[in-house]
Amino acid sequence: MIDLRSDVKTLPTELMRQSIFEAELGDDMAGEDPTVKALETKAAELMGMEAALLVTSGVQGNLVSMLAHTQPGQKIILHDQAHILHYERAGLARVAGLLAHLLPGPYGTLDPAAVEEAIWPPDLHRAATGLVALENTHNRAGGTCLSVEQTEAICAVAHQHGVPVHIDGARIFNAAVALGVEARKLAAPADSIMFCFSKSLGAPIGSMVCGNTDFIQRAREARKLLGGAMRQAGIIAAPALVALEHELPRLAEDHEKARRIATTLSRLPGVQIDMATVQTNIIIFELHREDMTAPELCQRLADYDINAIPQSDVRIRFVTHRDISIEDTERVCAALSEVLA
Ligand SMILES: Cc1ncc(COP(=O)(O)O)c(C=O)c1O
């Protein structure tokens, strides 16, 4: 089966499984797991931040970051298609007690002037702004990247008003590879970043929150509050270390596979795809045909052993990853051409 549903579907490699078996372990809640410590040190270094904290998932990483940066009743400014808004059980409101101020923007970007306008001046009637959140790469926009300059511009505006910036960088390394910059350059302007090992990096579990030492202490307390403090978490950290070593260098291949599939799609009748969105390993397109809906196309692809799910009646998202080879990519292109030509 070629699974195009998400890059979270990858299974751990032999090296990852072996690393779990051999990991040196201790009680991480007491700061005694050497493998977790090694991973946190490495992550902080990669992001150019002082410290890092291993969390169970991207959602938990974003939530502990919101809790560590803000007070209940404050406002968070974020993109109206942000993952934090659409897919995280309203944790921002329900757990962190934040008011969401949503801003639109093409390709997952925010306009610095609009962000500045959204940071209301101190006023008896209005909520204070506690946080601005960015997303890089931007999932619902199609895996699009925020450049260093775009990130800097938003952070400059926020910081002028004393507001911190968090990056939901679940796939930050994909942005780094696509833009040809170091991930730390994309993270540096912000106050914190969350990134995932379990997505394009192909590890089985885990995400990382990075920031300064005070922020990470508060994030650690928030993780405990959420029941996310762990014991011998080195079994999670070990395959994540393997992922950093062995998977990072091959992310460009995933982007190439996505480009091939997207190029094929762009030539097929009834397919609407904005090739400018195909920057990393995500492809989002729409199908506008009399004879077939998006769910029906997914059903047809199942006959070719291709697993895909629609996002709506017309919209489909494909994600490429380690477990889809170049040959698989060719099979996907051939199947799409056969079904849609
Ligand atoms: C941009 C983004 N942020 C956060 C998450 C949440 O990650 P997790 O599924 O590990 O909670 C995802 C998951 O796909 C994501 O795409």
C-alpha cells in the first residue's frame, strides 16, 4: 500500500528499532534520562535556542508553549488556517484560556501591518495580546514556507509591543531544506519553536519545544500539569536521535516526489492545483469534474493500492514521506493519469 494520507504513517526503521533496544535510560521526570538529555541538547543547538523539552506530540508542544507564554484571558494572534486553530481541540481556549484573533494571509503568511493592528493598545475594555503564533511549514496552505525575512518582520512588530512569538514548526526542517537555510535561522527571530520527530523525520513518537531557559522551565511545569511528564523516555528520544542523523539529509527527496506528483496532477483535466504551494512534501489540490468527486477519486486510487483521503468533496491532500519510494511515486503518477485522463 502506498500511503499518501500523511507523513505520520511512516514505520520506524531498523536503526530506530535497534536504538530503542540499546538506549541508556533513566527517570526523565527527575532529569535522569541521558538519552533524553542528549536529544534536548541537540535540539536546542539545532534551533539556536538555550534549552529544549521533549514532549509527546505536536499538539502538546504547542499547548505547553501557549501555557508558558501567556496568562488566561489574553489574546493569541494567529493565521485563520493555523493547525492550532483547526486541529487541536480548541486547547488554546479550553486549556490556555486564550482569545483567538485570526488573520488571513496568502500561503500561510501574515501581514506584519495587520499583526501590528491586531495588537490592541492597552485598554480597560480589551484583551491584552499574549502571543503571536506562526506556522512553518504551513499545513493547510499546502506545506508552504515562511522565509527568514517574513519571520523576522512579524517578530520585529510583535517584539516592539513586548509580545512573544511562537512557531509551530512541526515540519520546520522541510522549510529549511526548501529554502536552503539552516533551521536555526528560521527559529532565531522567535521566542519559541515546536518541531516534530514523528512527521517528515519519520520517528515513531515525539516533538520538541525550544526556547530560553526560563521559558523551558515554565513549559516543563505546563507539561507536568498536562500529564505529559515521562519516566524512561529515552525509548522515545533514541529513535528521534536516529531520525536527526539519518532522515534530515533525505528530506529533499520527499519534496522532489511531491513535485513530480503535483506536476502530473497539474496536467490532468478537472484538477486545480496552485503549483506555488508545492514547496515541500505536501500537495493540496481540488478536483472539479462532473464525473468524479474527491472521495470517489480516493476510492478509485484504492484499486491501485494507493491510500488517500479527501479533505472535502473537492479537496484532497497528499503527503510524501520516507516510506514512499521514487518508484512508488511513478506508480502514483501513472494511476492518477489512468483514472483522470
Ligand atoms: C503544523 C502542525 N502542527 C502541529 C501538529 C500536531 O502534531 P501531533 O499530531 O504530533 O500532535 C501537526 C500535525 O500534523 C501539524 O501539521
